[in-house]
Amino acid sequence: MSKKIQKKAGKSPPRRPTSRNRTETLRPALEKALRRMPKAKPAKRAQGVGTVSAGNLRGKVRLPETEDGNSAFRIPFPKDLAHLDGMSPLVIRWHYEMEYLHSYAQDSPFFAGLANGRLLGTRCIHCRYTFATPKGHCMRCGEKTRWIELPLKGKVHSWTTCYFGSQEFLKETPFNLVLVEFEGADTLLLSRLVGVGQDGIAVGMEVKAQFRRNAKLLASDVYFVPA
Amino acid sequence: MNEVYMIAGGVTKFAKAHPEKSFQVLVKEAFDYALGDVGMETKDIDGSVSSYFSDHFLRQLMGGAMVQDYLGLCPKPGHRVEGGGATGGLGFQAAWREIASGRMKCCAALGWETMAHVNTWKGNEFIALASDTNFDYPVGGFYTGYYAMMAVRHMHEFRTTPEQFAMVSVKNHKNAEHNPYAQYPGTYTVKEVRSAPMVSYPLTLLDICTMSEGAAVALLCDKDTAFSFAKRPVRITGVGTGTDAMRMADRPHGEVMLLPHEKKSDYAHLKYPGVHSFRAGRAASRMAYEQADIKNPLEELDFVELHDAYTSSEIQTYEDMGLCRYGEGGPFVETGAPFMPKVRYGLEFTGEQGVVPVNPSGGLLACGHPVGATGLMQSVFALWQLQGTVGKHFRDDSLQLKDPRRGAIHSHAGTGTYVAVSVLERGW
Ligand SMILES: [Zn+2]
């Protein structure tokens, strides 16, 4: 930090009143502890495990050769090391997979609702702002919200038809995304609109909610169809 | 607060993939270019800010530390800044804070992204994780789909047309023909843009930027350092940042945030921002303009480099930044105002061409969008524009504006969740 900034920052906090400073107090105890430290031992000769002398063990110990992962045979390598800079880059496959234990936490009732054919939103107990996509606390005033049941009919606030998508949803293309507005709610809900193509959708169109019979406990358990 | 200047920058060629270079080497290329431009050495740099978006794309945590050591900057201060698509703009502002606070005399903002380590559709999946993964992603997480819904609402609210979106595509791809750093320059007609494969209605393949790899570096300094190394340092006079709710569904429908030149009566019946406008973009612009003492951006900015990840979002951003009123973005592009004054686009305009060129470089649509580098790329192109050195750095001066005094850069994330706007002006 520059001195300029320290000066500008104002007075430093007052020192704690002590009879002796900390360095003086600590030093004798530190010296005592240092004398107790184990002495350095002379290095041992390598014996099998530990430091391995490659010369002795050649041909005896090897990493097992396995068939998984990248199998490369005869990667070209120039005799003249000056040619290495022009070498084309090696590109490998590198798989990555994981499973999370994901909690819906305070939003869990929404997903339980979908599994039971009910659409839930939340309403602020203080200012009554109403969220069609639930929020545990009010974005406007900070108060807690309580659960309310949303109507199963709404209107298309905006929409699109996706002909491409991210990998997980590519196989479902083309599909329609809609933002749905509900009577009595201040915010919207993102969902799918099914049973109609791009030419059959318009802003303001009436839609109704349907639910997957076999819930996957995902936001996609509810979807909309033309009303 | 200390005055802050930008004195140099560097950009690598943006490309689909750079398998022959690691991210550290990409950043080093841009860093060395910037140092070389003003005769600086690594020892003159007090620290850095690393600006990159995705740990998923890189599959490496702490990439910033690896760039720091590769550039020989250890043990000087450094940290990483991340804010989705606005990462670069936020990184630029983080470097500004290092100088404004007096903690550093010269700070390097280091931006990059590597996006080709997975296929395009997996990449789209990674990007969609920047939407609410409980409520948005599982419905069909796809960023183009999100922006398309915003475009449809803009069309509904203001009668904007897809052909007006397409004019932005024509402009930015054409501008990039004179920018050697750009990934996809090209000459297109409105009809060609409209008949390209539909990705999410109304956005076609030519309405959307692509994934990209590359790096960009900006060197920011205090006044003394700036003038001891550079003849034409550019002063950063406004630094604004704004935010909005992650879920588009949560955006309010209230009153417009006005700029000084606007009146409440301009927007008597408009519910704002809804999903047709970016409140974060308006908030960031308003803060930056206030600092830079800009009362009317159309009159007082000579050019803008803005975040055109989609043609529709460029039109929406004209309005957020106050270049025209809300609802006038479509007609604004038809006037010819945001085009370059001398480039021939094969389009007819209703007014004067090139009143306030927007994305003279070609923007994200044509340059590419290596996320963490993008906002810094804008700062570098703005610097060269203000210095009058576009011809030197591009080896082609077609895109050099005549005598620009002041420009703005605008960096935007996740359907408008974070927006960073900075104002740069001639400092000498
Ligand atoms: Zn409330």
C-alpha cells in the first residue's frame, strides 16, 4: 500500500497498554521450544520403497498398462529438437462427470406442488407483492413471503421457438419457451408451450397449465397448452 | 480519488479455437503487445486483475494465478473478477479501482476465454448455467432462447421488426471487414440475415455472436505514470455498473429510470423494464454519464462499443444508453446514425449515416465473444479510436473516426443481470 493512502486513512487505532512488548515476552518461550525440536537426521540410502534408484529396479517395477482413457501408439517425434516448436498440438479426450445432491431448500414446496398438480407462487406478507416464480423473501421490501396457489390459466407475456438448444435439450428441438403472466401476480413464470408451432403463438394468447403424470421433480413438471 | 488513464492495450486474433496456445500464452501475446506499444516492462506493472468467465470451459480453477506467474507478475497483487458476459467490463472497472484508490500506479487488466474445449452445444449448456438452475435451466436452458423472448416482447411493445435487427448484423459484420482481429467479418444483406438458419425465433444464426477464443489486455495508470509513458493517454471519466434480477420472470413492471435529457411524460404508458429492456444497462449508463458530466449521450459521445451478443440486444441497448428513447431503437438503426460514416453497406437510410457510430470494430457479432476478453477488447478498440491509432494497429485506417473526443464502452451479462458502462475520453 502506498504511504499516501495510509496517511489519508486517518489515525491508527490506539496501542493496547502492555508493560512489555510481545516480541520480548515471546522470545524466551520460543527459544525453549526451538531447543526441543528433533535434530536433523543424515539421509538414508534408498531401499526399495521410498526413494527409488531407477538403475537397480529397471524391469522389476512398472505401472500397470491399462486399456482405458487415451491410447496412443507411436506419437511422431523429431530427431532434431529444434523442430519441436512447430509440432502440432496434442489434443486428448478428457471425460468429466458428476452427480450432485441438490436441495431445493425453501423452494421445495413448489416442486412438491407440481408433483401433485398444483401451481404455487409466493406473496409478500408485508407489501403483498406476488411472485409467480417463488421467492422466499420479497425482492421489494425484504419481508418473508407465504405460499399461495396460482390460477392454472394465464397469458403469454412473451415467447420463442427454439430450433437449436444446449446439448441436454437439443433432442427436444424445436420447442417453445413462454413467459406466462397470471391474474393477481406481479412476476412471470418461464415454461414450455406444447401442442402448437411457431405460427400459432402470439403475445396475449391464453394458455393453461398441465402437469407431468410422472413427476421428475424439475421445473419442467409443469408446462402449458393453448387454453 | 485519483484520475485514471488507459495508456495501452493488446488483443489477440479471436478464433474458434487456438489449440496450439494455452490461455497463458494468449494473454502473454496481448500483454506483450500492450507493453511494447508504450515501451513499458513487466517491472513497471504493480499488479493485475484477471478477467475470465467460466471454470467449466477452462476446467481449471485459479486460472488467474497461472496467468500471473506466466507473465512474471508474482508476487505482486492479483485477483480474478467474474460477472458472466460483463466479466471484461467489470475487470476493466476493477483495474480502474486499483488506480483510483491509489493502491497501484499501473494495473494490467488481463482478459481471456477458451471456449472450444467442448462442442458448441455443450458450450451452450455451460452458458445456460448462468440462469437460475432451479427454475430456468431445466425448462430448456438456452441463452439465445432467453434473448429471443426479450426480442419478441420488444417487437410487441414497440413494433420493432426482425429486419431492423438484421440491419445491425449487416453493419457489424461489414465494419469487421477492416478489423484484422475479427473472427467473422462479412458482407451480408438484410435478406441473407433473415434467411440464415433460425436459431430461436426471431433470431437467426447471423443475429447471434459465436463462441470464441482469445485474449485482451488493458493497461491503466495514474496521471504521472500515464504521461511518462504515453503521448496520448486516454482518461476514464465515468465508471457505471448496474444489475437486475437473474430470472427474467422476476423483472419488475414499473417506471422508467430517466436520463437527464428525458421527461416522465416520454414514457407515460410504458411498464419498465419488463423483459423488453435492460434496467441494468440504464442504471450503469446513468451512473457513468453522471460522473463524466454527460447530459445528452447522443450529443456528447462520438462512438460506442457495446455488447451486441445479439442484434436485438444492440437495439435494446441504444435505448438503455439513451442514444434514442425507449421504443425508438428500431427506427434509430434505420436512420443510419449507428453506422460508420464512410463504409458502404448496401442499405438505404432515412437520415444521416454515422452520427454516432456503434460498434465500429464489428462488435461481438463479428469479432467473436471470448467472454472474459470481450469487454477489454472494447476498451482497446476505444483507446485506439480516441488516439487516432486504428490505422497503425489494424494496418488499415478505414475504421478510424475523424477526431473522436469521447466514447463509451458497454459490457453486459446474463439477460441484463450485470452491466458495466465506462466513458473514455482524450486525456492529452
Ligand atoms: Zn414485500
